[in-house]
Amino acid sequence: MGSLDFPSFMTILISGLCTGGVYGLFSSSFSFQLGALNVADFSFGSWLMLSMYLTFFMYKEWNIGIIPFGVILFGSYFIISFLMSKFIYIKRKTDDNMIITMGISLIIQNAATLLFSSYPRSLGIIEKTIVVGGVQITITKLIMLFLSAILLLGFQLFLNKTWTGKTIRAVVQNKEVASLMGINSNRVINLAFSLSYVMLAASGIMLVTLFSVEPTAGGFYQMMSFFICIIAGLGNIRGAFFSGLLIGFLTAILNIISSQFAMVMMFLIFVIFLVVKPTGLFTAKSRG
């Protein structure tokens, strides 16, 4: 670290923040599921990995335009997650959901290994960079950061400004009272869960432009989602995004210090955080 000059240091930090923005997007989706909808979805990371694989094959082999592919992917994830929520999550207890989603995760992971092999796949995009004062900024990563922020802002506006979004918030705050007011609470929860999966699919498209993908990648992203949600506070969507930026920043710093022990130090920081601030960095006032 001592031999690293300032422009190189800033380049690594900015890269970490851009990556953290995408982490924050899919972690916001996971936080919404776990904190607001009370759904323990341990297949989350595997579905994210599958989205990355599908994006890879769309770009490399299937020759499908990004807009038709996006419609197909988002529509498929919306329908599948709606059915999962309707027939699995709502009808069962949390412990049962955890076991079932772990099973779904294993099925997806093993199917990916069988169909795609364990060889890492990468889009191999040649990244363009701009140089400002000696600091190199990767255009692709910068775009992914802005897209993540825009998608999350759009989801927030949807929840706060639209009638459907307000019904989701009402069901999240008090399901029984919302039902008494004539709202079909179960259908609203199914819809909300499906929307979180659309955000998940979008995150997969962004991630595969930054990293390679392999069948076991879902476990890492599931772990990162859990870390970020705990740091932000469960159910805190904006907080999860900002915590994702923080994790990206910390990861960059730890890799500068020691790339070999970066994850070990990250675990240590996480344990210390749980002891010092178990309720998360963001208060309930900033939720939703």
C-alpha cells in the first residue's frame, strides 16, 4: 500500500464504489424481501447467478437484442417469483421456506453446472476509461452505478407515489388492517415479491458486465446481500443501497491492504459491527 500513488489509490476506490452500487441494488431487493415481506429466500443468490448466465448467453451466443431479452427475462422472473410466492412462501412458515429455498438453490446450482459446466464465463467487454487528474474511471462501472441508483429511485417512487405502491406499503405496515380495508393482502405480497425479483434480474445483467460467472457465484452474492442488509437494517431499501456503496469502498480498501486476507478482514468487520451496532446504521425513519 505504501508504494501506491494517489491516482492509483483513487482509481481503486472509485471502482469499488461503482461495484458497491450494484451490490446495493440487489441487496435492496433482498432487504425488501426479508425485512418488509418477511420472506426468507435462500435461493436469492442462485437466481441472481442464473440471470448472469442467461445474459452471457444472450450476448455471446443467442444474438438476442437487449430490449427483447430484458422483456423476456423480466417477464419470466416476474411470473416464476409470483408463483413461488403464491404457492410456497405465503402458505408456509419461515423455517419451511428456508429449507425449501435452500433446496431450490441447490437445484439451480446443479442445473447450471450440468448445462453450463463449472468453467467461469465472462463477457470479455473491452472497458473504456476516462482519466481525470491521473485517476482512471471505467465507463462501464460508472454506468452501472448510475443505472443501479436510477432503478432503486424508480422503485422508491413507485412505492411512494403510485396507488399500487401505497397498497404494498399498507400491507407491509399492517396486513390485517389492510385486508379489512378491502385490499387482497396475499395478492399484493405476491406482486411485491415479484417486483423484487425483477430488480434481481436487472442486477444480474449489470453484474455480468463487471465479473465472470460460475455456478457457485450465487453463494457469494447471497452472503454479500446478507452482510449489507444487516449493516443497513432489515427492510431499509435506501440504507441497503448506501451500505452496498460502503461495502464496495471497504472491499477496495481491504484489497489494497491485503488481497489475500480481504474477505477474512471483512468477516471480522462484520462481526464487530454486529456487536457494536446490531440494529443497523439506518433508523426506521429512513425505511421504505
